[in-house]
Amino acid sequence: MGRLVFSVLSLLSLLSFSCVCSSLGDQGRDKITYLPGQPNNVDFNQYSGYVTVNQQAGRALFYWLVESPAGRRAETRPLVLWLNGGPGCSSVAYGAAEEIGPFRVNPDGRTLHFNPYAWNKLANLLFLESPAGVGFSYSNTTSDLYTAGDQRTAEDAYAFLVNWFERFPQYKHREFYIAGESYAGHYVPQLSQIVYEKNKGVKNPVINFKGFLVGNAVTDDYHDYVGTFEYWWTHGLISDSTYRALRVACDFGSSQHPSPKCIQALNLAEAEQGNIDPYSIFTQPCNNTASLRRNLRGHYPWMSRAYDPCTERYSNVYFNLPEVQKAFHANVTGISYPWKTCSDIVGDYWADSPLSMLPIYKELIAAGLKIWVFSGDTDAVVPVTATRYSIDALKLPTITNWYPWYDSGKVGGWSQVYKGLTLVTVTGAGHEVPLHRPRQAFIMFRSFLQNKPMPRQTM
């Protein structure tokens, strides 16, 4: 009997050891040794590769992990998952390459420079291209590209996390947050809800979820659209008559399908706005960038460095270089070639999109999770007025009234602390806050992680 127990224990030990070795082996294969064109003195580890989220369909999601520099206690810093929206746009193209990642792409499309306000100085960053069909993520079932929607995106993202933590066991039980922007205003709370509910009753959960952070986020259709039309009007982008027509004709609180009269009013609004970048109304567009998308959730063109409105073009060149794709371990045979910042298919055939995320907010606020919402105040697509109307609909008690926060003696924006939620605005920032105001976004992220209010002016 004793020998049998010993044999069983030995077998279990070997199986456990084999499992750890297997996960570490997969992790080793995913390690990025060098990115073409990267600057010298890179002092942090990077990994990228695939996690299969549905074996039967052959859906595999692509990730890029950027760890904190070794000198900044990478092994104890939290893990933050970043999601971009669209729906159908790449977190590698936007979040990583233009906003919070360690590198920015130079205008030559072949070399990189350091982002001095990269968020990996404060946390380990995990960028996920989701759903399948976006960026390097793929599915072996073509119909998946035409049937993606909120529910499956959230379920696949959770499956990704479960399997990813097995591949990177050193992050198990680590403090974990989810962040994103734009249509990720749906992705982030929906995934947060799944993680929270799966963790219920589990002591010391593997996914040690603490809260989420969203920016210029699609939240509640009715309040978002009321706030958007008001922003256009108050910022002189549309006429009085068009504003009145939009308010009457576009009832997005009860239907996701705009009426013919609403479409007519939106066409008028688009014509009146002219050739501006609606994602950043006071900055020059990159030549003739596409104007406002009628569904207000379209693919978005962006910017970089001291502010370059054409940075998306540089990403399109860089991430299509064969040597770059090889360095990222990208399976280009599984994706629609060439790689694109936003899918031509996924967002146009979106299957399901709930009208409101506010019920999820209420559930997660009641659960005591940390929730911060931020907004750049020069975005006309999901503007600050839309965000404020959506938050106001939660009817949360105010802890700290509206106040200006400061960076080096200058107003960086405004903030209000509610019971269970903190709102932060960033002055002069467009839809991609860390792109337009990288330093202020970095300060905000640091305050979020430290669970401290935005800094007031020091006397």
C-alpha cells in the first residue's frame, strides 16, 4: 500500500512537473528576442503569440506582453490587459503602437523609438487583438468573421485569459486589471463581469481581478447619443436646426437601427462638420482622413509623438514587414492579408451589441471593484458630455465634487469621485487620450493603480 501511494505521488509529481515545463516551454517559444528597428538598451522582456480559445472552430487570439523593466520590480507589479474597440480594431496598432506601449513607429515605417510615458513603467502590459479576425488573430472557420459580437468576444477573451495564465503561471494571483477605450467600453465591463462572476466563492483566485479603467467609452446608447449631439452643437460643429433634427429623429434608447430621418440628420451633421478629424477636433487630419462614421463606432484614424496625425500609416507599414511578423511569431497564413489596423469585415457584420453597460456597472460597483472612467475633451465621437450623461444615469453619491487636477502647475483636466467610480477628464486630449496627452495619461494611470485621487495644485 505504501509503495502504491508512493508511486501515485511520484506520478502526480511528474505530471505536475511536466505541466510546468510545458507551460514554460510555450512561454519560451513566445519570447521576442528582438523587434526589427527597435532602439538600443531595451531593458524589459517581451512575449507574443497565440492562445487557442475554441479548438473546434480554430479560433486563436494574438497577444503581445510587455513586461516592466527589471529595475522597476517587474515581478511584483500588476498585470493590465488592454483592449481596443472598433469593433474590429487592433490593440497592437493603437493601444500598443500609438498610446501606452513602450515603442512608437517612426515615419519610415521601419524603425521604432521609445515612448517616454509608456505604461509598462508602472505595470506589465498585455495587449490582446480581439475578436478573431482582428489584427493577427484568426479563425479557421470563415463564418466566425461574419458572426462576431459582444457575447462571443467576451467569452473568447475569458477563455484566452484562463489559458494564458496557464502559459504564464508567474502571473497567477497577481493583481490584475482590465483597461481599454472606445468600443472597448463594451468589451471591458463585459469581460470584467465574467471574471468577477467566475471568481465568486473562490479563495485566492488565479485571475486576481481588482477593477477596470475605460476611456472615451461607448457606454449607454441613449445617453451617449444625447451627449454626442450636444457636444457637436455646443462646439459649433453643427447648426441649430440639425441639432434639433438629431434630437427628434435619433432615438437610440429603444432601437439600434437608425430611422431614415435619423440617417438624413446624421448626413447633414457630417456635411456641416467638414473635413475635420472628429476624434480630435482641434488638430489637423492626416490629409483627407475619413470623416465621421455614421454608426459612430467605426474604424478610427489616429496620430503620434509631438502629435503626428498620420501614425496609423506607419503602423500599417511596420506590422506588414515580413521580418516584423516573424519576430512577433505571427501566423500570417491564418489572417486576412495584408495585416490591417482595423478589419474590413468584423465590425461591419457585428452580431450583438447591448444598448447599455450601466447594469454591469451597477453590479461591479456593488461588488466593490475599482472603476475609473476617463475622457479626452476634444473627442467628438464619444465625447465627454456623453460620458458624463452615462455616469449621471447611475445616480451615484458624490464623494468629492468636481475639481481641477494639475500637472506641473497647469490644469491637466477635471475629476469627480463618486461612491464606487472615479471620473477623470484630460484637457486637450482626443479619442486616444494617451496619444494626445501622454504625460497626463501616465499621471492618471499611476493614480488609478495607487487608488489615489488626481493631484490637486500644491500651494
